[in-house]
Amino acid sequence: MDIWGDIVSSMAPNIDKNSLKLLKGIHKTKLENNKFKIYTPDIVYRDWLDSNYKEDIKKILYRLTGKNLIVEVISEEEIQLKKEKRKIEKQLPKEKLAQPINLNPKFTFSNLIIGNCNKVAYKAAIAVAENPGNIYNPLFIYGDIGLGKTHILHATAHYMLSKNPDANIIYTTADAFMSELIAYMQKGSILDFRRKYKNIDLLLIDDVQFLVRKERTQIELYYIFNALHLIRKQVILSSDTPPSKLKGIQGRLLSRFASGLVVEVKPPDIETKLKIIKKKAQEFKMDIPYDVMLFIAKTVNTNIRELEGSLTKLKAYSQIMERPVTLDMTREVLKDILEIKQIEEFSIEKIQKEVANYFAVNINEILGSSRKKKVVMARQIAMYLARYLTDKSLNEISKAFKKKDHTTVINAIEKVKKQMEKDRKFKLTVEFLRDKILTS
């Protein structure tokens, strides 16, 4: 009895010619116990049959045999990959099939400024590098351009290489992946292309949003992703949007993207931007006053690349004009590329008012000498925010709080810093007030 032939004949009147041709291309099936096994040539074929016709096949089988059989669709390619996996794992020493490519030596974790904006992505990447293929696979990182996604991808590769110098790693972009695929197809060497990606330890693909409407490239990436995932090799992807908003990419591929851990990299807050500016200034060997750093941090509202670009332009102007960097120079030089805000809006008076309202205390209490616990906390937080949200000197801040000298301000700032490090609730309070002042 040719069960598969009878199944195909029963389905023929209700399906299109292309689907019928694919079904007729299946030459191996097996009926054993209560299972009807269908063997497809590859993983893509298996998923297509499994998602589109499995239930119809079960109904036809019941009519043909009178039994509720379990239908199992099996990829012969998957069987072969499992055999190859076992073979690879037995090889000692491991054959080096690919070399790390296109890694920026500056993009390491030691050079990454960590803030609330990227902390989750950073910790996830570290976990992946420590235990590739076994946790968060794939790792999908998304966020706007210029926020450090590529840095994290490269840093993960560098970290993994530091742990295992023989690791086989490929870093590419979606555009480069597509161009490479086209080149291999034109040479008639698609199998060589697949072979290149088959046995690597870590695959990093940047900017997968550029795969939109690239159907052939998506099919090939799906094939490669499944092959790597099956043998527990790590995949890390980046995009400007989460998988759920990537329109024009096959659902099955989006499902793979979202099957691991999806994390967002957000724009840096003021504190993180100040850290970045300070580090970049050191790299550029620039002497930048604090008021200039604060001004740039508050006015660059796009991304980290803009921060670096602003410093590059400022350094060039300073060198050409042979003048030190000042706030007035910065305003003039960067007026064309920055979204300039009025720095005066973050006045000490505004900070005092917002903090007093939050803690439900009188502003005169903050400016006085009250030792009530709530008033002391409000006063210290207000001093801390005045230091980091204005360009005022310590002496000017102490006068604004009616203190004799700036040592009181210094002590307050240090106490707030230490309390933020050990008390999460306190830290969230300070950050809430900071953001409220910046956005109101």
C-alpha cells in the first residue's frame, strides 16, 4: 500500500501546483507503531510541511487506516547535522574552520561605559561569552543607531577569544552577509557558503533590519541559524527595532530571533553621557572644563557617536585657533550640530523647589540648618543635583544654599554617592528627581 501516494492524491484537488510538486518530492515515509514518519530533505522543507499540512495529513491517515496516528516530520538534513556534531566533538584538536574577522580592537568591554541604558545588554553579553550556546541563544540586542550595539557585539567576541583563543567567530552585517551570499550564488558555490558558516562557535550579525524584503537572504540565514542552533553554537544579532516590529521579514525567522533573549540599549542618561565625554576627552588628550562637559551632555540628545563627533569638532577648532576650550567657545562651535537648550533652565532654584516639593518640606528648611532626617536628605540630594545639573562652582552652590563654605556641599555630594551605591531605593529616588528636573 502506497500510503504517501494516496495522501498526496487526496490533497491534490485542494492545493496549488507548487505545493503539490513539493509534496510529490518526498520519497521516504515510514509507518511504525502509532507513528507515521515523513522524511524531508532539509529543515526548511520540514518546517513548511509541519506548519502547513500536518493536520490535513492526520485526517487523511485516519480515513485510510482508521487510526489516530501521530504524524512526525523529520529533516534528513537535521539527522546528518547531528551526526556531524558528534563527529566534530570527537575531533581533538578542533579544526579551525574560520577566523575572527572585522573586529575593532577598541570595542572591548573594558572600553564600554556601563550605565542604566545598556547594563542589561552588557550583562547578557558577558553571560553569553562565558557560556556560549547554552544561555540566551540567540541574544537579540536592539536600539537606535549610535548607542553602542556594535561595540557590545565586538566586545563579546573579544571576550570569548580571551577565554578560548581557538574559538571560530564570524562577525558580519546583514548587508555584508547578503553581498557575500550573492557572490557565492553567482559562482554556483552556495554549498561553500553554507559550509563556511556551519561549524563556527559564534556568529554575530549587525543591523538585521536590512534583511527586510530580502527573501533569498532570509531563507539562507534561516538555514544557517537552525544549523548552528541545533549544535548549540551561539548567535548574537542586533537591530534598530525589536523583532516584533521588523516588518518584511519571514515570521519563522522572527520567531527564531525572539526565541532567546531580546534586550534594548537605550539612549544614555546625563550621568552616563558625562562618563563617556570624560573618557573620550582623555582619549583625545583634551582638557575640558566641567561646565563644558555638562553642556554637551545636556544638549546632545541623539547618540554616543554625536558625543564623539562634538568633541572631535571642538578639539579641531581649539587647535586651529590656539585657544583653550571654554563654554562660550563650545556654544559657538557646536551650534550647528547640537540641539541647544537653555542651560540656565536647570537653575539651582529650580532644583531646590523640585526637591522640596518631592519631600514635602519647606524650601526655607532646606536652606536653613534643620537636622530633621527628611530635611537633611532633601538638602543633600539638592546639593548633589545642583553639582551635576548646573555649571555652578562649589562656592556658588554653597552660597545658593546659604552655607559658609563649600566643604558642606562636598560632604553632601559624597554622602549621596555612597548612599546611591548601597541603597537601590534611594538611588531610584535621586534618578527620578534628576529626570523630572531635566524634562520639566
